[in-house]
Amino acid sequence: MVNEIIKKNSITYGVITGITLSFITTIMYAVNLELFIAWWTTLLSFSVFIIIPAIMLVKTKNDLNNIFPFKEAFTAYFITALIGLIISVGFKMVLFNIIDPTIKSSLLELTINYLKSTSTKFGVPESSLNEMIANLRKTDPFSIVEQLKGSVVNLFFCAILGLIMAAFFKSKTTS
């Protein structure tokens, strides 16, 4: 059973994480679609999964009088990341599939153009590039199913990050 303080803080900061990620997506949508493929916006979104949960872990550790075992620290991080991911992916599903389904074709073309430019820089053979583009066109990377697949991968990376952060924020043993 999860401690009430951990549950309350994890849910609160999970919602904050999800709203922050949704806000970043909204800004990218409103300002310039090319931001969806910019490397630094990916880094910005990734940093949200570090900064907000780190604040939550510090607060929770303080609320628990610095008695914060590894398992509870990981659980707190994981709940926060899971809620944030659910809110963020849910928002993207609604944006890409209900609010503005036309954005998907624009983003696909931007992704293909980016793929072409980076592939030539790294000397990827033309046949491999054409195959990648054909596979990309076959699948709808912004469909609900693909968004869910991507969220599973993101959750895996969040779990690894959660293990690292839990090790960092856990309380030190007294023995």
C-alpha cells in the first residue's frame, strides 16, 4: 500500500508534469510545427521528467521527515511520470486525431525532410533512406495506436530514470 503523502504528492506533481508537457505541445503547435522535430524541444520535454519529479521527491522526502527508502522514492517518481505521460499522450491524441487531424500530414512531411537532410549528412545509403521513408508513410506515427506504442517506450525510459533518481533521493541508511 502506498503511503498517503507519497500518493498525494505523486498525483499532484504528475498532473503538473502532464499539464507542463501539454502546454509545451500547445506552444509548439501554435508557434511553429517545425518545433515538433527540433532536437532541443525533445530535450526540453525530457527535462520536465527530471525537474518536476525532482521537486516532488525533495518535497516528499521532507514531508516524510527524511525517511525515504529507495522503493518509496522510485514509486513516487514512477507514479508522477506515469500520470504526466498519460496526460501528455492523451492531449497529443486529442490534438492530432480530433482537434486538427490535418497536422499529421504536415508533421509527416517535416519529419521526412528532416530525415532526408540528416541521412545525407551521415552518409546513409539512398536505398535505406527510401525504405525508411516508405515505412514512415505506411504507418501513421501520430495515430492513437502509435502514440500508445511510443508511450510504452517512454515509460520504460522513465522507469530507468526513476531508478537513478530514487537512488539519488533515497534517505541514507543509519546502520
